[in-house]
Amino acid sequence: MGLSVLGKVLEQAKFRAAIAGVIPTIVELLNNSSWCVQLSVVSVLGNVSEQVEFRTAIAPVIPAIVELLRDSNDNVRSRVLSILGKVSEQAEFRTAIKPVIPAIVALLEDTYFHIQTQVVDLLVKLAAHDVYFDMQVNPFPSPMFSKIAFVKLLLAETYHTTAYLLLMLTMTQLFQLELS
């Protein structure tokens, strides 16, 4: 409850300067063992990221947020994916997100279908920004995962959930063929 109230306070212009110094302490709470605290922290950081003044403080934290994609709780993974989608719309975060794309792509094999579909949605958002397609430094675990794969993801977005499943099965088969 306290972190959600703090998120609302941070949104108020008159408190922004005074609370800017608290962001590192909030970030430390990402390491808390309680998934409820982690969820709250990720939500607060996502809300705060909407304020331009805080983006330089939050951008370096993206890798720590992405570490929560390994959390055993699917609610935490889901919230992280939502927040990454939210912050990816801001140019200040794109450089921080680019190196963690392989960790995001890895969740296409998550055991929860809603996580898999969130990954597809996030990858579609990321595909909208050409900054993610630096072909000299391919951030993807497979050379097969390229702009062509993103076009497939974009096409899948226009279809219903069955198309997501078919796309994920196809991508999994492609990765398996490459590995063999």
C-alpha cells in the first residue's frame, strides 16, 4: 500500500525534486523476497518513468527490473513485461532495453500462455522502433530472429489468440531446427 501511495506522490510536480533521492532506495526493494513488494516496486517505477525528470534515474535500473523475468511468480513476470512495454515507448529507455531483448525473447517458452502472449505484444512494440534492429550487433539469441520474425509478430497481432499460439509453435520449431 505504501509504495502505491508513493507512486501517486511522485506524480505530483511539487514533490518530484524532494523525492528524486528516494528512487535508489525504491530500486533496492526489487531484491525484496516478497513478490508483492516486487510487484509494487515495478509498478511505481513504471508510473514514475512517465515523468521526464526521473527517466535518467530509472533507465540504468532496466536490467535489474528484467532480472525479475526469472521470478517464479507469473504475476511478477507479467508486471515486468507490462512495464517494459510502457517504458519502451520512451526514447530514453530504448538503449537500456536493447541489451535485455534476449531475456525477453526467452520467455516465449514460459509455461504460462498469458506470459507468452505478453512477450509477443512487447516484441511487437519493440519492433516499432528501428533502434532495436542494429544488424551489426544482433541482440537476439538466433540469427533467424530478425526483422522477418518481427514482421510475423506484427501480422500475428491482427489475429486472435490462436494465431499467437501458432506463431510461437513455429518460432520454437525454427529455434529447434537451428540448434540441431
